[in-house]
Amino acid sequence: MSTTIRGSEKLPSLPAGPRGLLIDGKFVDAADGATMHVYNPATGEAQAEVAVGGKEDVDRAVKSARRAFEGAWRQATPSSRGKILWRVADLIEQHAEELALIETLDNGKPLAESRGDHAFAAECFRYYAGSATKIDGRHVVPSLPGEWHTYTRREPLGVVGQIVPWNFPLMLAAWKIAPALATGNTIVLKPAEQTPLSTLRLGELFLEAGLPAGVLNIVNGYGEVAGEAIAAHGGIDKVAFTGSAQTGRAILRAAAGNLKKVSLELGGKSPNVVFADADLTAAAQGSAAAIFSHMGEVCIAGSRLYVEQNVFDEVVGEIAEEAKHLKIGAGTDPDTRLGPLVSESHLDRVTGYIEEGVASGARPLTGGKRFGDRGYFVEPTVLVDVEPDSRVVREEIFGPVLVARPFKDPAELAFEANNTRYGLAAGVWTRDLSKAHRVAAAMQAGMVFINTYGAIDPALPFGGFKESGWGRELGPEALDQYTEAKTVVVAL
Ligand code: NAD
């Protein structure tokens, strides 16, 4: 019997928008005319046809970006760069509902989450709009004999390649575009092939905001073709990538040709720790949100839960209850809390992990399988009785699947929490301040959240230890990722 997915019978139609590649200030067809379908993950049906770029298109985009870097963008004052970023933030807000609908139809996430992502994107553009006029160097006094005037300058890298994943399409594009443009670089950006639509619309808003042709080029395309062409291109000075660790390695290899700079935001398997002295209701709710929001397709998801043994059943039981009541449906239905996963292959991957975990002895307190038979929905799942060495505990599932383990001793906890090749984020729930800060210091993670989980802001650096990445996005740190330091030494 076919299950009707709430809200998927009468989906709103996809707003019109650009479907070509943005190269040199115009939306154009791919050089070879290739196109691809974009699917609605709530139904599995094709909803748009977009151009799909290859090596030649990346090359055209790089040439255009280079001309813009040497020309219009180099002549633009910091203030005028900042003004364009600010205008784009305003335009995102003016088109908030349209952009949210595009994102939800393309990625699947509930409309409220798309709206939140885009509000963050607008704030990110505003944050870096303010930075454009504050890129400066230092006057340095050397101890050499004689008289000197020495100073440093911070200069843009040139043409940067940016490769974005499908889980936060417009927001993660904003994290990359904003600091790169604020510092005077030009861009060739590739959205994920599953979710190009909001990024293409963003490109159109940039043109409306007055961005000169060629400063931002958007080449939709497959990772192994357009992505690889960006990573390998000799005319690109840096590549910034967000995605899986496996692709991160492929990008590093491709980037070795011209030794371009590389920054990587990769995956995670982040530990979230609840001590018995925490506000347990807040901890259970926060821990549920840490894994179930955005369908768990979040690199910083709190996907490994460690709860002090004497409150384990209570906390994990509450999280499972919360999961049972999450409304699953099309993201366009206002009551939906959990939308579909992004694609059929991702659904297979996530359900495959759950099945393997259960086969190896894990017990689902709730969830455990696909939801319905149309679209790519999966039940929010809580697994207990999991072995520390099992794949569900060690590998990133990237779906609404929580693995929970009890702990007794804080030293043993720190060892287990850090016993992973990843190091993106960690959560700690306790009322004991000293304990909170001690555990925060012990966690090998780029971000530690205490009595909250996943709070992000444009001013706060974001990135990972160990195999979770190289470099940081957001905050002033991102400006360093898009500039070179030049030292000027003058003998007076
Ligand atoms: P993915 O690495 O396959 O794809 C991400 C992007 O890389 C896409 O645009 C894709 O087209 C491109 N790509 C794929 N192969 C490529 C290649 N050989 N050369 C160049 N580009 C290539 O990742 P995915 O499976 O689509 O996305 C989920 C993964 O991304 C998860 O592992 C998740 O943890 C990670 N992620 C990390 C962050 C972060 O900030 N650290 C954020 C979002 C997602």
C-alpha cells in the first residue's frame, strides 16, 4: 500500500529563475549544450532542467574571473565592494519567501529551516560588507642595523574556486562568496549538482546589486567533471571546498598541480555529552535538535550522544519520544519538522547504515527505516546498545540517526569522545561550570557548545580539527583565507 506523504499531493510550483551557467555576467548554456534534471526530493520527480558545465565552461569562467580581477574589481574601492555585499543582503531579505521556496523544493528541508539559512546568509553578507573597508596591514619596526621603514599589506589571492555541498546550498555559498569578495578576489563557484537553483538565483541578485561581470561566475556541474576542473585549473589561485573527506582528498590531489591554496570544511561525527547534573529537559530537547534538524544532514550534527549512566534511560527515552512526534512530510507543509533526504542515493546510504547497525546488534529505540515509498523520507532514529567500534558509531551517516552510549567516568568519556578521525564540533550539558570548561578544553573539536548545540554566527569562526578540515570559515579568520600577506622592506 502506498503511504501518502503529508503535503506532497499539492506542492507549490517552483518559482521561475535562471537555469543556465553564470559566466561573464550572463546566464549561458553549457559549451556542449548539456543539461540535467533537478529533482524534488519530496516526490522524486524532476522539477527543472539546468545547464551542466564541463571543463570548457570552467575554463571560460576562469578567464572571465581573471579579467574581472585585473580590471573592474581591482579598481573597485573597498567601500563599493562592501556596498554591493550589503545590497545583496537586502535583496535576499526582499526575496526571502521566493528563495525559501526554491531551497525547500530543491533540498527538501522545511520552509522554516530554509528561511533561517537565508537570514543567516544575509547577515553573513552584512558582516563581510563591513570587513571590506577594514582590510589592513601592519607597520613593523625591525631590529636590523640602520634606518628602515617596513610594513605589511594584505592582498587578494586572485581567482578563487569554491565548491559547495547540497545541505545548505545558499547559506554555504554565502559563507564562501562574502569574505572572498570583501577582500577583492573574483570567483568561480560550483553549487552541488543536486541543489543548484537557489545559488543561480543568488547570482542573478548579485547582478541586480551591481556586481561587475565576471566577478562571480557560477558553473553548475558534476563533482568529478566541473568540480575536478576547478580543483585542477592552473588559473585558479585557491580552492575552498565544503563536502566529504573523501572528496577533500581528491581536491588536494588535483590542486597539487599548481599548488593552489586549499581550505576544506569536511565532515564530522560530533560527540554530544550530557552529564547527570544538567538541566535534563533542556539537554534532551537540545540533543534531539542537534541530530534531527535539517534531517541530520548537517556537518556539525551531534550524532554521537554520551549520557552519564544514571540518567541514560531518562535522557535517551525523552529524545526518542521527541523523535516519535516529529512530523515528517514535504518541507513546503508548514507543520513539517522533518523533510525528505536530498536524494535517492543518500536515502540508500542512510538506511544502509541503519540496517548494518541493527544487524551488528544495535537496538532502535525509535525509527529504523524508510518512511513511505514516495520521496526520500527516513524515520528519525535513535540507536542504543551500539559498540564503540561499529561503523554507525565511527562513520558519518549524515542523516537523522543518533547513536547513544552511557558513560561513568569523565576520563573514559574524553577518550571515547575524541576517539574519532573527525574533530568538527562537540556539545556539553552540565550545570557545573568548572566541569563544562574542563571538558571543553579536552575536546578535540573546532567548536564546543555548552548547554546549547549548533549556535553559529558570522562573527564566530567555523571549522574542524583533525580530518574535519583545513582552515576556518566565518569570523575574521575567513579574511585570512582569502588574502596573502606581503612584507615591504625599505632601507631609508
Ligand atoms: P561531496 O564531497 O560528494 O560533494 C560536495 C561537493 O563537492 C559537491 O559540489 C560535489 O559536486 C563536489 N565534488 C564531488 N566530487 C568532486 C571531485 N572529485 N572534485 C571536485 N569536486 C567534487 O559530498 P556530499 O556527499 O555531496 O555531501 C555530504 C558531505 O559533505 C558530508 O560528508 C558532510 O559532512 C560534508 N559537509 C561538510 C560541511 C562542513 O562545513 N564541514 C558542510 C556540509 C557538508
